[in-house]
Amino acid sequence: MSKTSRSATKSLVRKLLFTVVGMFAFGFAMVPLYDVICDITGLNGKTGDQIVAVQEPTSVGERLITVQFLAQNSAGMDWGFGANDAQVKVHPGEVKVVSYYAKNSHNYVMTGQAIPSVAPNEAAQYLKKLECFCFQEQVLQPGEQVEMGIRFFIDESIPEHITKLTLSYSLFDITDYESSEAAVTLR
Amino acid sequence: MSAAHDDHHHGPAKGITRWLFTTNHKDIGSLYLWFSFAMFLLGGTFAMVIRAELFQPGLQLVEPNFFNQMTTMHGLIMVFGAVMPAFVGLANWMIPMMIGAPDMALPRMNNWSFWILPFAFAMLSSTLLMDGGAPNFGWTFYAPLSTTYAPASVTFFIFAVHIMGASSIMGSINIIATILNMRAPGMTLMKMPLFVWTWLITAYLLIAVMPVLAGVVTMMLFDIHFGTSFFNAAGGGDPVLFQHVFWFFGHPEVYIMILPAFGVVSAIIPTFARKRLFGYDSMVYATASIAFLSFIVWAHHMFTVGMPIAGELFFMYATMLIAVPTGVKVFNWVATMFRGSMTFETPMLFAIAFVVLFTMGGFTGLMLAITPADFQYHDTYFVVAHFHYVLVPGAVFSIMAATYYWLPKWTGYMYDERLGKLHFWLSFVGVNVLFFPQHFLGLAGMPRRIPDYALQFADFNWISSIGGFLFGASQLILLVVVIKCVKGGKKATAQVWEGAQGLEWTVESPAPYHTFTTPPDPKLIHAQ
């Protein structure tokens, strides 16, 4: 190979390696990108981070919308976990309080975390939570049973064709995550 | 000194070190091809286990967990160990000779990119012997199956994928550098053979998506060992994210496995039709369009995860759009054959079978692209039939066609045409008996990746397994043909095939260890 083509090869290889590194970074950039897209579109039933900045509604609409409540333990979790009301009917803009119960029947302390999901997906962004037990981890003593509340309302801009929506919570056992994190902190 | 120096450069070194330390593109091409064939037999053995278990309903031969390990390892080894290295081997052998270059641009990296592969696959295969068994989560390794619920051997799988990725990336950088910088004077881009064109585009696809694959397995590694929650819902992650990142790699990956096949077929059909390739320019643009579209259709693999309707429509139409450039290619091949003086030697038989059967696989792909229909077909044997039709009589047939086509150039001898034709016909019948009934199984609702099934699926599974055994056994004929041809036979001429065009046919057969150390006469370079 001549000198010129050798240096041309070098600069080409440098560009290609740069592309490789860039695409590796892009793979990781898809994580926050995906979260942003989910938040904007309600894709995947994500209700987004609404712990802050949700205003109490000012007016109440005419329509009646059915909101159903589901609860499920994810694999490896076996708390008694369920909704106290299977469903409620609400007007858009009306603040409603419902509750779930959870019971730890083990003889040791456990930590649970509930992850919400809304179906249909496009309804997710109209379900606004003012308070929710899913905002915190739930630490339950052996045998302890708790009632956990949700204060929510349906945004008035919800499209006409949505008459029923389902809010589902999956409960995860994060006891080990806690202890492993604590172990890391101790070190 | 100078005489010894010359000796050293005119022939290969002797013994095992020739293969260990070689930087010669032809040696490395042969290594890749032999390695790929070994992996083809290993992955094929796993497929035989799968078909033997599915021969009749009930659990006869293997445990369900071992069955899952077989489907996973079969997929991984065939995709990353058989099809991809075979095309890289063909690229190594043929691209420098096709563009009139003395060797690849980065010969030492070339050696390295091959020699890390056996380690990757030794590591991956060794998981079969480990406690808890090999990966059992399917070749698509969806989280959380591959993270929370994975066997302990998943870490070996992750590092094996890292090494395979590094090998592919190095191979692609080498191919791009060779094609862009090493072409002989007069070999302009639009005079390059289509095999070179399709590989140039494939190499760019590899560079774009293999790092994403490396990224996704790295995230898995972090989730498994370092307590992160990329894909763990309990920690705020999302398993569906895995599918998006995986298929962002995975869809271009399927074109990585088929674009070089298009190049091979575009070389073979004109030779045996004794006509120029019809629509060369449109072939180049069609290849580039397919490559571009492959980046914006990934979510058609996951219509059922729950997507907004706008997303489903976008991915449905974008997917269907791929049929347009692919159709251009199929019509060009047919137009090349139209009124040509065709003869039907083994490479041509494989190439024609490719055109017909790949098109069928393309049509089932179109059926799967229809979102509402996909909800029915998703994760059934219909999907299995679809991707095996595009990969086996598609990619694999094209590799076999290429082997028969260039074998006389590699060995200097003609292969046994009678055995070659026998291999073709047994493979052709076998592959259709094997995969065609799987369409019916899928439409009737048989799910993929299960070791046992309901009784109504028994007959078609029985037929499919018989086809599988026939197809599997007939691949040994290929091994016999290649070994016979390496050992001797009728001497091949430089041009080998009457209608063959291109620089690789201007050097003698077998191709000397070093070719085009001085650039070829520009007059030899034909406009395609």
C-alpha cells in the first residue's frame, strides 16, 4: 500500500471507530430517550412522575368515567395485596380517594414497591395522582397489614371515546435490593 | 537475503503457524469458511435435537429446560457462528480479488478478528456443560428472562456476545477500508461487482448496530451483577425497553444476513444466464434503501407489547415499504434470466432456488407486517417458518451457491457436479418439507419454543421432522464435495465458467497466494 492510501486508511479507520463508540453510547442514550417518549405519549401505560406539580382540578365535568383497580404480586412476592374497591365512577375533575390493602404474612420485615400501569395506554396521561402509595416504598413489619390510599382525578381533557380505564399495580419485593444497597453504603 | 525474502513472500508458511499467524486474506477467508461450516454442523445438531423431540407429541427425549437451551443455542450459533462468519469469509476471499487489491487494508486486524471467534464460541458452547445449563431464554434473550430468571451461565453468554461483536466490528472496519481505499485504478464505485456493493453497505450496518448489541448485553450484565435496574420494573426500569434496544440491533441484523446473499446471487445469475445483470444501478440503490429502511421498522417485532395506534401504523407501513426495493431486486434477477442462455450447474440451481424461496419468505414477512394479523401470528410457528424461509433457502442457500461458484477458483479443481446436484436436490426437497408445514402449524396456533404440543399438530410436526432429518443429513454431502474438490479433480481454467465476468476470473485457478500485487490492467475492468 502506498503512503497516501495508508494515511487515508488511518483517518477512515479513526472515523469508523468513532462511529462505533458513538453507537455504543447511543444504545445507552436509548434508556433516557425511551423514558422521555413514554412520559410524553403515555406509551406502555406509564403514568409518569407526577409526585410534584399536579394541580388540584378547578372544575368538574358532566361525564361519568369508570375507573377499575387491579392488583397483582409480581413473581416472588406473596403479600396479601388487593384493591378495596373493584371500581368507581368519577366525573372528570372530581377528586376521588380509593384504597388498597397489603399484608406481610412472613415473620420478617419486608419492603415492597408498587409500579402502576394504565390501560388503555392513551388514557395514562389523563389519570392524575395527587397522592399514591406507589410514590413510596412500603416497609411492613412481620404480620402487619396496612391500608394504602390513592387520591386521584381524571383530567377534563380526556378524549370522548374513553369511558373506562384500568389502573393496575404490580407489587415487587425489593427487600434484597434494600439490604444490598445498605451493604454498599456501609462499605 | 533478498532471495530468502522473496521466498517468504511467494508462498504460505508451513504447518499450523501458517494459520495462526496468517495475514493473507485468502487464508483468513478459508479459516472463516471452515469455522462457519463447523458451527453450521454444531447448530444443525441442536436443530436435530429439536426436531427429534417434536417428532411426536409428548416429552420423549429431552427435558423442557434442555429443549429451551437447544432452541437458544441453535439460534445464537446459526446467526452469529454460521451465517455471519460465512459471509465475512466470502468477503475476505473475494473482495480484494474483485476490486484488484493485493490484500485487505488491515491484514493484522483481520487475523485478530478471526482468531477471537473460536474463543467466543468455545465460551458460549461450554455453558452447555455448566451447572444450571446453557442460556435457555431464546436467541432474542428478552429481559427479565435473561436477567432475573437467567441461569448462572448468562454471564458467559454476555461476554461471548461482546467478543463476537468485537470480531464483527473489526471485520467491517477492514472491509470498508479495503473497499474505499484499495480499489484498483479504474475500478470506480459504480463499476464494483454487486457483491462488493452489498458488503460495503452491510459493513456500515454492522458498525451501526453491533455496538448497540454490545450496549444491551452490557446493561444486562449491570442488572445481573451490579444492582442496576435498566430492565427491572421493581427498580424503575422497563422490560419493554429491552425489546426496543434489542430490535434496534436485531432488525438491521436480519439485513446483515441477507444483503451479501443478494450480492452473491447477483454475481451467479448473470454468469449462468450469459447476460449482463439487469438494472445494476437500481440494484445498488435498492440495497441502500433496504439498509436505510431497516433502521426504522424494528418495532414490527413487538406489535403485541402495547403501542399507540400511530406507532403500529407507522411501523406497519414502513415495513411494507421494504417490499418495494426488495421487489426491484427480484424483478431484476428474473429479467436477467429472461431470454438468457441459461444452464443449470449447481451454483445456478441454488441461486434460482434462492430467488423463489426467498421471495416466499418475503411474502410471509409481508403477512406478518400487517399489524392486526400479527396479533394472531405473533410467537407462533408461522414466524418460525417465515424467518427460516428467508434464512435457510435464503442466506444459507446463497452461501452454498457461492461455495460451489468460487470453489474451482479456490482449489483449482472442478467439484463433482453429480454430487453437487444431489446435494442441491436433497436440500431443496428437505428444506421445503421441513419448513412449509410450519406455516400451517403456526396458522393453526402452535406456539414456538415449546417441547410438547397438542395432538392436532402431530401430523405436520411429523412431516416437518422428516424434512429436517433429510435436510440435515444432506449437508454432509457438501462436506464430501468440498473435501474431494480440495484433494483433486478436473483442472479448472482461469475463467472456470463460460459466462463469468469480473477480475477474480482473470487470475489463474487456484488463485495464487498473492494476487494483484500490481494493479490489473484498467481495460480488464468491465462496466457492469
